[in-house]
Amino acid sequence: MLISLMQGIGIFYYWTWFIWPFVFVVSLVYAISSLVKDDKTSMNPAIVASISLLIILAGVTSPTFS
């Protein structure tokens, strides 16, 4: 069941591969800079970065699933 979910995410990544590296980098930089500023820190940019990394890794490993 989870392998088919990863394959679905991989197919989604194949159609939108050009978006996810930018989303990952921008959200990760924003999460780190908001932690350094020590204002009202939010976990939303870190969650967006982790989801975009999941999508990138599912797209990279999807061809190895049979």
C-alpha cells in the first residue's frame, strides 16, 4: 500500500519536477532565517520543506519500485 502511494507521488513528481527544488530551497532558507531572527517562529516553512523533500525523493526512487 505504501509503495503504491510512493509510486503515485513519483508520478506527480514527474509532471512537476521543475517546481520542487525551488520550493524546497526557498522554504528551507525561510525556516532557517526565521529561527535565527528569533521572532515568532513557525513550523510551517519546515513542514513545507520536508514535504517537498519527500516528493523529490519519491520521484528519484520511484523507478526502482517494481
